[in-house]
Amino acid sequence: MVILFDVDNTLLDNDTVTADLGAYLTSSGGAAASREYFRILEDLRTELGYADYLGALQRYRAEHPLDFPFFGASRFLIEYPFARRLYPKALVALAHAAAIGTAAILSDGDAVFQPIKIARAGLEAAVDGNVQIYVHKEQELAAVAAHLPDEHYVMVDDKRRLLEAIKAEWTNRVTTVWVRQGHYSTAADVERYAKPDLALSSIGEFAGVSAAALLAAAGAPAQGMRP
């Protein structure tokens, strides 16, 4: 069993990281400049499919070459203490996953900032370097399986949209686990997506879910699995 964990708002409170960034930008450049940065960030999210925080800084400078008030923002992001923003018992959940299967990170994101975030949060070390980052992870499941081949997979994520897409591709080869954390879990459209196999109110609850329960939730056989 390979147990795949999303990062943002699944293991790490990215909403708070974003709020801290907004406060920094406002204090260093003013409220208007901060709003403009986040507008650009959302434009890039629409274009790329993920939040490109450093790319948004680059585009801000390109669009406002004479008005770039936060040259320290890139340092703020890269040096941010991400380990302090891990959800309670996130590392316990990863340790439990490693005890009953193979723990791994499967994240969306850019090729620079997302790896830095994952490493600085201590997540890369916690999964023995089993980290995969794609632009759209739900479209790269063949690559995921080739990198970590196994009979059964578990996907732990805060986005029901992604869990629905992964379930449609892997069917009962995967157990989808929805963690109700972060702003996506309370979005107005959340109920339009398929019900996940399991739902948890926090990532810490994962430590109490057995391998047999994970398999049973997806209708998969439990023979030969670690308890």
C-alpha cells in the first residue's frame, strides 16, 4: 500500500502562510500593492493550475517596474518557518502511514518554491524523500504508479475535486481520504463532487485509521496487508 499525501491544507496550514504573506506585503508595500500581488497570483493560478508565489512576484515587477515595494518578499517566502505551520499531528500521521505502508508526498506546485516548502517543513525527510510534484497530479497517475508501484494506493487530500478525479481513474485501486481542512473544504461547490471513501475532520485522525479500514473503504481485499 502506498499512501499519498497532499501538502497544502492537508499536512500544512497554507491558508495561514498566505495570510502571513499578505500581512508582510501590506506592511512593506501598502494595502493596494498587496491586493495587486494577490490579483496576479490568482491570474497565474488560473493560467497554470497551481499557486505560483514566486512567479507572481516576477509578474508584479514586470507589470509595475517602477513600483515594486517588496524586494524582500522572495526572501520572506523562502525563509518562512514552514515547520511551524504543520497541522497538529501531521508528522504522526505520516509516521503511521509509514508503519502500515509506504508514505509519500504527491503535490501540485511549481518546480522551485514547492520543493523548498516541502523540505523546510520537514515533510521530505518524514517520507524518506518520496516526493512527487506535478502541475496537475490527477493527470499523472501513471507516472505516480511507475515511481511507486504497488497494488493499492491511498490519496489523502483536502480537495474533493481532485479526489473525485483520482477515484475515477483508479477506481477501487485507490482509497480516497478527504481531510476537512482549509478553505477548499468549506467552498460553496464542495458537495458537487463525489463523496470520498473516507472523511476526516483533521489530518491527525489519520493515525487512528488501520490498513484494513483503508482497504475496506475502497472495497479492496485486505489479504497480505500490514495491520
